[in-house]
Amino acid sequence: MVTRAERTVFGEWWWTIDRWLMFSFVALMVSGFLFGLAAYPPVANKLGLPTFHFVNRQAFFLLLFGSLMVAMSFMNPRQVRRVALGLFIVGLGLVIATLFFGAEVKGARRWINLPGFSLQPSELLKPAFVVMAAWAFSERQSRKDMPSMVIAMALLPMVVVPLIRQPDLGQTILVTTVWCGLFFLAGLHILWVIGLAGGGVVGLFAAYRFLPHVTDRIDRFLNKGNGDTFQTDMALESFLSGGWFGRGPGEGVIKRSLPDSHTDFMFSVIGEEFGAVTCALMVALFGFIVVRGLISSRNNADPFCRMAGAGLVMLFGLQAFINMAVNLNLIPPKGMTLPFLSYGGSSLLSVAITTGLLLAVTRKRPKAALMDRMNVPHAEPLPPEFLYGQPNQGKLSHA
């Protein structure tokens, strides 16, 4: 048992971490592995691989990246910013490299082959970009001499342009939406709201007009007679086949016909084998994480932690929403994984970084740390209980 008076690194981490968020992430990881035991073997057999090929790889990824998530949650805000800057530089460089050296799949260059494995660099870039944008937006409140808004405005095209060139419209929409959310939280004028909304409409129209694969997907979504809708039709059939309580683990039939049942359409496999009730519980768990993350961020006194926490939880929640909405045929199809539930090393790496950074910036910290960062003097050292709080103290102070 770790007491509040224990001043070790682990003791401080245990009493300052948002345990509700952490245990929710662990619950998703365990659920994803259990669902994978039912979803992965048929895919492996269809590809001529050992039955538990994907199960074993996913178990390895979960242990590796779960440890990474916990390790990153120990970081303080300064370390978060430094790590995000390094990841941003590396991720952006790799995204640009895919345009020249990436493997072409279905007309797009989104993957780059590295020694021993393949990586989708945009997954590495997303959480780093969100933290960098949050950093720039938050600095306008504490450093008036810094052109923080100019930096924040410049970050978006730096990321969006190479993503469009790949092309990867889904990731472009995701990071742009989160950036706009941060811009809104930073206190933008109503004219900027109108301008950004208008720019989004123009951007979507341009993508529909000049990107053939976007045109095809939107046309198929609006009119099923315009092309092949096999995957989305099978996904909907999976939910109908599963009913309220599912056909049972491993008893799914339609999943064998879904080409991406272990990645983009994992939610449909859950619906067929475990039922609509289990799907609703997963939606509720994702919803709880988003609400809990936003509340923790709102209560944070440090502008950077407040902005970064809100941005990271928006990134996590929007990705989950897009995946589930595609499975339910509510929006045009887009290849985007379901956090912690879908198979994939690059996806799990991105989610682990996102959640690790989120846990780090939502940790409870003494007010003295914020005073030091804002260059505000404080009279005397704060007692240890100020950091951890007392059992009957009520709300803790944040930094």
C-alpha cells in the first residue's frame, strides 16, 4: 500500500495520476485483446499464417506500448513539451519521406519500410502535433512577446500539406478538427469561427472535386448504386446478425467475409459475436474517457496542461467516433482504427503516446510549480499534503 506521505517517485505518481483515466485505458487494452482472440484467427488462416499469428503480435504490442504509456505518464510538463517537439520533428520528417520512399498501397503513400517493420508516420505525428499546437496557443497567455499565434497558425499547414499529398484525407480532417477545437478554446473571435467553417466546407468540396478516391467514397455513401459497398454492407449485417447479445465468441460468420475485420471493422466483429449490449458498453467507456479527460483538463490551472489535455482527449475521442460511425455507415468509409481495440503496431504506438501524454498533463501538481513557471513569487515552501491532499480536503489544486 502506497501512503500519501511516501515521497518516492512512484508514490508521487500514484497519488497525482488520474486513476480513473488510467484504469479505463487498461480496461480497453484488456477488452481489445479478448475481442482479438475471436477476430484475429480467421484473418490469419485466410492469409495462410499461423492461427494465433495476430494474437501473439497484438499481445506483444499491448505489453510494449502499454509500458510506454505508463512510462510517459511520469513526465512533467516541461518533459512533455520536449518529447512532443522531438516526436514532431521525427514524425514530420518521416511523413515527408513517405512521399518519396513510401510503399504505394491503393494509390496512396502512407507507409514507410524501416528495418524490421513498417510504420505509418502520420500516427506518430498526430499526438505530437496536438501538444505543439496546445503549447503555442497557451503561450499567448503568459508570454506576450512571443508570436505564439503565428506559430500555431503555421503548424497546421506544415502537417496538413504533406498529409494531403499522401493523400490521407481522414487524418487531415482529424488533426484539423482538433486544431480548430484548440483554437476555439484559446478564445478566437466569432469571425474566425465563420472563416474556419467556411474554409472547411471549401476544403471538403475541393477534395471531392479533385481527389478521385474521395469522390468515389462519398458517391457510394450517398448512393449505393454508384459502386462497391461490400464492406459497409457486411458491417451492418454483422450488427444485425449479432442482435442484442451476439452469436458468441468465435461463432461469427460474417466476419470471415470482411477484408479488414481485425483493423478498421473490429467494431462490427464485436457487434456480431458479443452483441449490441457489449458495443454500447464500449461506446460508454469511450464516452467516459472523453468526459473525464475534458473535466480534468478544465480543472487544471496550468494553461499548457489545460490545452494539451483537451486536445489529446479530443484526438482520442474523435478517432474512436469516426471508426464507429464508419462501421455503422453513418459517415463515408475511412480507414481509421479503433483505439486499443483494433489490430496494428502503428495504431497502438500512436494511442499509447496519446494516452501517456494525456495522463502526464492531467496529473495533479502543486500550485508552486505553476507559480514558478509563470514567474510568480510564493512566500514559503508548500507542505507535502498540499500536493496530495487530505482525505476530507475536497478539490485539489492543479498546475
